[in-house]
Amino acid sequence: MIVDKLDFTRYFGDVNDESGGRAMLTTPLFDVNLTLFHDNPDYKRLIVSICDYMSFVCVMDKGSECKESHSVSGGLLSIPFNIIVIKDKDNKAMWKPYKNTKETICLINPRITGFGGNSVTAKTYCGGLRKLKDPVSVSRMEKIDLSFYNVSGEKRYLININEDNYGMIIQHSIDHNKGILVTHKANHE
């Protein structure tokens, strides 16, 4: 598929959308059933297709009116599964074994298993809050430990993921999949 420019916000749910976007952004998502993923080729094909679709949305050219997206979550795209896709624009060495496309990493059922470092204030936008004009300040941990499944269904663990390796982005996306918006976590100054 050749895509020049698309309005990528039409792919995103919006918290102001009464027809379902709000529900998907404020409700915890379902974990992918890994037993079915391993035992049922049709279910696996469905989940891998969802990862491919999410990768497409994550890397498409958004045009000049949109903020750059570093990741997409199931909740943001109104997909009911706990899946996150991260754009690896810098081709980080630690992520190379886990890539599902040349530019993206798909994390199935991601879980933060530990925190390290200090709590820091991060300024962030949110694709699900399109009326949000200014970044929101939220507290995030400097480092996280993470467990997830890759698109082959293999469980992986990474430790001490910092901001340079998408630690803040992963925390934001996991919050989405838990139904937590940045406005829920905002540091009110």
C-alpha cells in the first residue's frame, strides 16, 4: 500500500467521542490469550494482523498539523487488546531482537515488573485527547523493568529501560491500555 499523507487522527479514538472512543480509552483492555495464540493459527493470524495494522498507523506520515506519534496502544486505536507498538526511529540496539517490522516493536501483554531511579516529571501530549493544546506534566519513573510477548509469542524481559530507550513512552502506552489518561495522572501545579 502506498500512502502519501493521511489524517492519522481518524485512526485514533477520542475521549470526546461518545460513540465508543471514550469507552476504549478509559477501560482496561483484554490481554491477548497466549494459549489461543500458540494453539490456534487463525487467532495468531488475527493478533499478528493487529500488530501489523498498529505498526502501519504508528509510522505513517501524519502531515504538519499532528504531533509526532512515538507509539500507539490498543486503547488509542479502539482495539480491545493489550498491545503496544513503538516506533523505533533511532534503531536502538536493545530493541533489534524484538522488532516486528523495520521501524516498529510490537509488545503483546506488556507489564511493568519493576521501577528504578527517581520519579521525574515528564511533559506529554496524548493522541486520544485531541483537544489538549499544551503538554501535560505527569510523574514517571526514570527506569522500568518490562515483560512482554513478541509477535512469535515468546516471553521477553528487559530491565532498566530508561527514557532514551522509550521507557517514558512505554509507561504512557501501558497507562492507555489500563484505561488511564494523562489527565488522570496530571501533576497539578
